[in-house]
Amino acid sequence: SWQYLEYCDIHWQESAKDEEISFRGSMPNGGCTLPSQYNPNRFVVIKDDLMISFSGLRVNDRGYDKESGKLIYGSENGIPYDLRRLSKNNDLSWTLGPAFRTAEHYSKMLAPLSLASSSSPAASSSQHQKDENEKCHKVIRESTPISQGK
């Protein structure tokens, strides 16, 4: 279920870059302000910039404490999340699952990320994911995130 967040609309404009049609989304007036999910007496300023195209979705979603201006969530350096479209015919197809890669290829691709293990790439990746999730949960507990509906 979702909740409409008044004044937090995204306005979309068509754009063409390098002959690829895309749509860019931004928030009017530079963002919106909502009460914190954890403390309704505190407010979060939300700023979103988005781009969607055939090749993927880029999201630069940030939240700031209204009082201090401190970043609560999102990219500190303004670099958006780059969510690329996957298919069987591109260089990211190995991420689609075991049917699209060999164990050796999987280990080779994860090695630069320090996720691969000679005994079990999946186990190492799983532990890394648990560690990353715990880091995220710690940040969430220590911050003042907004309510996105129930």
C-alpha cells in the first residue's frame, strides 16, 4: 500500500541524449518537506532527481534533516544509483543467475569486489550482504527517515 505525499510530486520531461530518448524527473521547488517517520516533531527535506530510459533507471534520492541540513540518506556526492536493464544479450547477463554463467566466471566477476571466495562465492556474497544490511539498519536506526506510507 502507498500513501500520496502532497507537494512531493515528480515532474517529468522528455529528453534526448546520444539519440536515446529518456525522461528526466525532478521535484518542483527543489523538493518537499515531510515529518520524520520516527519523530513527528522533526522534518526531512526530500530531493529527488530521476532519469529513465530504455537502458535503465538512475535515481538520486536524498533526505536532509530540515533543522541541521545534515544528509540522512542518499548519495553524499550526488552520484545517482544506476539501475541498468539486464538481458541475455549484454555484458551484465551473468547477474541473472547460474543458468547464465559458470562458477569460474562468477568468481572472476566478483573478485574485484572482494566478494569472491575460493570455497564458496555464494557464501561469501551472502555474508557480505548481511554485513551491508546491518550497516544500513544501523544508519536507519540513528537517523530520522520519512514515512513512505503503510
